[in-house]
Amino acid sequence: MSTAAIAARPSNSPRRVLFASLVGTTIEFYDFYIYATAAVLVFPQLFFPGSDPTTAMLQSLATFAIAFFARPFGSALFGHYGDRIGRKATLVAALLTMGVSTVVIGLLPTYAQIGVLAPLLLALCRFGQGLGLGGEWGGAVLLATENAPPGKRAWYGMFPQLGAPLGFLLSGLSFLALGEMLDEEQFFSWGWRVPFLASALLVIIGLYVRLQIEETPVFRETLDRQERVRLPMAEVFRRHPRALVLGTAMALATFVLFYLTTVFSLTWGTTALGYARDDFLILQLFAVLFFAFTVPVAALLADRFGRRRTLLWVTLGIGLFGLLFQPLFGSGGLPGVLAFLVMGLALMGMTYGPLGTVLSELFPPEVRYTGASLTFNMAGIFGASLAPYIATWLATRYGLAAVGFYLAGAALITLAALWLTSETRDQQWLQQPRKGD
């Protein structure tokens, strides 16, 4: 294709690209986090037998884990079509899958109404959430980074990552508002359903924005050069196994850190430490502001100094933070608990900001959607799916110090993977038109 023809193609404005990548992941993570909050505060009482509260809590956390095992299937399914037919159409499908699953949760009957069928339906919907998010995250990152100008891929790739703290804020504020407006009986009778049903409106907004964008220039060049592969998943396993393994390990500490400082801390804080539900949610929402602030800071550092160097230092900080679990969170006092949450979620922003960019840079364009999504979601299985469950078990039997060692161990694995990975900042994604095109 001629240079003139390439230049004449419709292109996305930076504002439209960044907003489309941000709004989609914000909605997806909002959906994901309202389940996480409800898995601690609501589902143990409404969807499982109430004879043993501890068992009900563990069963609820087990359904929480289902989504992480579904996410690699979402990576394979949506990644296949994202690498074959394009980023735009696949992102729309992923958002619909996540949104429908979330709205249906808000309509489910409880254990008291239909018995054991209630948790089974809940688990099925949770699988749907994981399937959708498995396809959403990678596509949103590619939408941003494949439209980025030279030297700004980490900055552009930061915008879908920023959807995580924004989604968390929306989910936390929704439950906090319901706690203020409703009494306990109203909340457990119908109020908890409102955040799930409200997702329908957010999904409509997200779909409208996504349908206004054009395909990314990198994928269009892949089509021009006829470089699409028949089975992207098979290609990733056959030609890029090292990138797959190292990418998964590079994201491990990020997942463990986040779900210990959110889901586990909410569980432990409202039970063992005796905090009221709304009081602890306020503390978490304040700390999430530091998460949101450090995401762009880390992206700027990654563009200036490199992804590898930035993540090496941040991961070292995560390992050291693991040693503060008992002194800070275990103190139970407000200053210690707040310092714990602020430090943990600030580190989360620092590691999460460049993560989407660096995982996408591990793979070539023809399998990038599949490869980046798969590494991210495999890390979710090993780092997040059972993290609240494992942490609760460790804290109950061995104390909070053991939970900190668990986090430090995950950080060591991530440090090793980063050490074995080369810097990816200076990769060239868009090729110049070949002579004679």
C-alpha cells in the first residue's frame, strides 16, 4: 500500500483513544470490584448456608476466585478474534459479556429462595465476569499503546490501567452510599442489588464510546502485510513460551499485592480487627486515591528510565512492604491501618502503571492481543484468584506476619522474572512502508 493511502486513512484522536480505553476498563473493574465487595459483605449471608459463618465466607471467596480461572479462557477467546478481526469489535464483545453477567447477578434469587441453585448461578455469572475481563484488559491496553506516538507508549498504556482505581472508587462509593441511605434490613433485602443493576447504564455509555473509534494503525498494518496467524493461541505457545512464562511471573506480585490490600484487608478489618463496614470502606477509598495518583507517575518514569528499571525498584519495595504487615495492619489502630493501606495501594499504582505496556511489548502485533491478555490473566490465576483465601487461612493459623511473607515471596518471583527480561522501551512497532509500496 502506498504512503499516501496510509496517510489518508481515518485515524483516532488522542483524546478519543484515551477516553475509550479508560472508560471501558473503569466499567469492567467497577463490575469486578462490586463482586469482590459483595463477596465479603453480602454473599456469605445470602447465597450460602448460614450455619457456619467462617465456612460461608470461605465459600464466597471461592466463588470470587472463579473469575480468575475464567480469565485465561477469555484471553484465548477474545484474543483470537482480537488478533484475527481487530481490536475494536472484540472490545465491544468483551464489554457486553462482562456487563450482562454483572446485571444478571443483581437479579439472582438467594439461597433462602432456591437453595443450592443460588450459589451455582452466582458462580456461573462470576465465570462470565471473568470471561469478559479476560478479553477486555488486553484490548484496552492495545487500543491505547498501538495509537501512541513514539516515546509515549507507557503514558498511553497508563490510561486503561487507571480504570482500576477509578472502578474501585465507584464500587466502594456505591456500597458506602447504600450503607448511608438504607438500614441493614433494606440493604440485605434489595439494596445490595443496586450496584449490579446500575452497571447496565455504564455499559451503554462504554459501548457508545467504543463504537466511535477506528481500528489501531498497528493492526491495520498487520492486515496490509498479511501477517495474521491462523491460531494466535497456538502461535503464542509455540513461538513465545519464554515471554509467556516471564510475563506471567512479572505480573505476579502486582496481583497478590492488590488483593491483599483490598479484599483480604476488608475481610480481616471487618472481622478480626472489629472495624465497621462503612468505616473500613472509607479508609480503603482514601487509600485508593494514592493508587490513582501513582499510576501516571510510574508511567512517566517508565517512559523516561525504562520499564524494567522502574519495575525492579518498585517490586523491591513491595517485598519490603510485606515485612510491615504485622507492625502496621496487625496493630489494629487507625494510624497503622491507614498507613498500611496507603503504602500498599501507592505501591500498587507504581507497579500497575507500566504493567500493561510492558506485557504488550513482549509480543509481536500478530499475537499481541492473545499474548498480553494471557500473561496478565495467568498471573491473575496464580497471584489473585486464591490470594484472599490463602491470606485468610495463613492469618488465622499463623498470624498476619505469615501473610506478609506470602507477599514478599511473590515479590521475589517477580524480581527474578524482571531480571531475566530485556528492556522493551525502544521497540519499534510501526514499520516504515516498504520500498515500492
